[in-house]
Amino acid sequence: MSDISRDLAALRIPQEERGGRRAPVGLIVGILLSIAVVGGGAWFWTTQMQTVTVKVAPAAAKAGGPSAPGAVLNASGYVVARRRATVSSKVTGKVIDILIEEGQPVKAGQILAHLDDTQPKASLALAEAQLASARKAAAEDQARLAQAELTFARRQQLLKEGVVGKAELDEAKSNVDSLKARITHTTLQIDVAESQVNLQKTQLVDMVVRAPFSGVVISKDAQPGEMISPVSAGGGFTRTGIGTIVDMSSLEIEVDVNETYINRVTPGQKVEAILDAYQDFKIPSHVITTIPTADRQKSTVRVRIAFDALDPRILPDMAVKVSFLRDEPPAGQAPVQAVASVLVPKTAIRSEAGKSIVFVLREDRVERRAVSAGLTTGDQVEVLSGLNAGERVVVDGPAALKDGDKVKVQ
């Protein structure tokens, strides 16, 4: 039986060997530093890395004050003329004189210019001479036919008396038939010559340029001595028009409305228009129609607006701002007061569930807020309600930004 005491003594580790295997101090320090780094990284991730960097911009008060009372939508556009034409000639020719100047009123059918008609006049004279010649030839053939018919009648009588033979009678009849055919041909030649005369007269008339409708000349595009053509003849020396005429009675407004808000526009709806040139000149108008197509690049729908009454101050291509008005309130109900609108960058407006929202900066966090957006003009959007001038909104931030997120302004 083995000695247990001796076995236990064999398992004892000498003191000098235990001192050599003691854990180094550097290892312990490294472990502690690793724990500190991990803890610091966790703290940085939870506090700093979760802070979103955004760009903000202030909401600016719209120039010109509040919208028109009762406005449901604002837009801007231009005055256009439904009847506008650059008048040209029907044929290519050299301009002899021009009888119009910019700003001059003209009537329908009034002469605007003359083209060189030397060649058309010569062609007309030739056609008339050919017609006269054909008519004289036809008269000569008629006389010869009358003589041939008399000869045929005599030979018929002489044949009965036995004086001439059947051959002479056939010859006389042949002459009559030949002259009748010749007269038919000559008659057709007369018709052709008359058509030629009418054609040359038409070409001569085309040398005179007339106004297609009554209006005002807004541009004079050619000068005497220049060539003019109804189509581009190549090069830079041929004009395609004498001048441009506008029918001032056909002036109206065309505006592009964001398709998101086109449901606020109805035919016949009342509109208040203000020309940029005359800020105090409020023009009563109404919606004519909405063009039944959208612009996929701009996401807009074009609306035509008619003036209730025209004014000499209204000119084509003028910039104009319009306010689409809501229907009059029922009797006894107070009208809706106008509210001041603000402008924000287009990138500040976001869409969620079909509604427009913005994120407003509140110290170091953002607040989600629903707004009522109006007209988009360039890179600016009009906010009709839900936002005050001076408040800062997020214009560049992550798509996953949500209400209450902590942010850092760049």
C-alpha cells in the first residue's frame, strides 16, 4: 500500500516555480484598457453616432404679403394670345415695300407688304396672249366648218341629180367631221388658256401680303430688298415672315399647376390675377378649362384663365400671379380670412401617405409637422399653413428621419 503523504508531497509546486508563473502585470493592464475602449465605444455609439447630421434653412415670408382672401391655391404664369401669327407670303419673292410698323393696329385684309411682281405680270401677259390666239383659231375653224357644211349639202343635191359621184360626197363629209373635231380640240385649248390666265392672276395677287385678322403689329421682321419665303430656303438671307400680329381681344392667362393640387381647380372658378408690372392692379378672371394632359417632367397640369374684362395695360407674355378663389360662403357665414404664407426650399417638403410634411428644428431635435403646400416656383415651395416665417426646416437629411430624432446641424 502506497504512502499517501509521499504522494501529496510529490504534487506540491516549489515556491520558486510558483513565482515564475505568476500572471504578468502588463496583461492585466491590457485587459483593463480593452474593457475601457469597448465601454467608451459603446457610449460613443449610443450618444454621438446616433445623432443625425442635417442641413436646415429658414422659412421666409412670401413677398407681397398674404394671398388673396378666400384663395385655395396660388400660381404664376404668363399672358398669352390665342390668335397670334407671323405673316408670310405664299410664294418666294423679293420685298418691294413694307407698310407696317411695331405697335400699329391693322384690319383683316389690310395690305402689309408688296413683293416684286415683274415676272408674274409677264407670265400673265403671255397667258392672255395664248388665250386670245386660241380664240381666234377657234373662230377661223368655225368659219371653215360653215363652208364645209355648205359644200356637203350641195354635193348631196348633185349626187341626187347624178352630176357627182359618191366619192365627192364622202370627201365633203370627211371635211365637215375633221373641222368639228378640230373645233372641239380648240375649245379645250381655250379652257386651258383661261385656266392659265386665272393661275397667273392668282400668283400676281400672291405678291401682295395681307393681314389674316385684325390685331396689333408686335414685330417687323423684314425690310425692302430682302427675300422672303413661306419655308426656310437655307442660309441666313431669306426671311420667313413679314411681321407678327397679335389679336389683343384673344389675350388670356396660362399657368402650370402642380398635379397634386389640380383638384382645387374647376372650370368657371373665380380667379384674381395680378400682373408683376402692376402690383396694385387686381384683375377679376375665371378659369376657362384645364388642359387634359400632364407634363411628366414637371408634374404639372396647364390651366387656361380668361380675363373678365381686358385692359390696355395687359400685354402678351407679361408675367402674372393668380389666386384661385373658393366659392362664396353661404349667407350669414363669415368669410375665411387670408393667412400669410411662407416660402421654403423644395427639398424641405416630404410626402407621407399623400400628405405634405416638413421637419422643423427644435434645439437639437426635429419635429415632424404636417403643412399645406401651394405653388412650386423654381426651387421654392409656398407653404399656406402649418409653418411660420423664421422657423428652420430640414432641407437635407436621411430618408429615415423621424419625429424626435436628435440631429446635428451641418
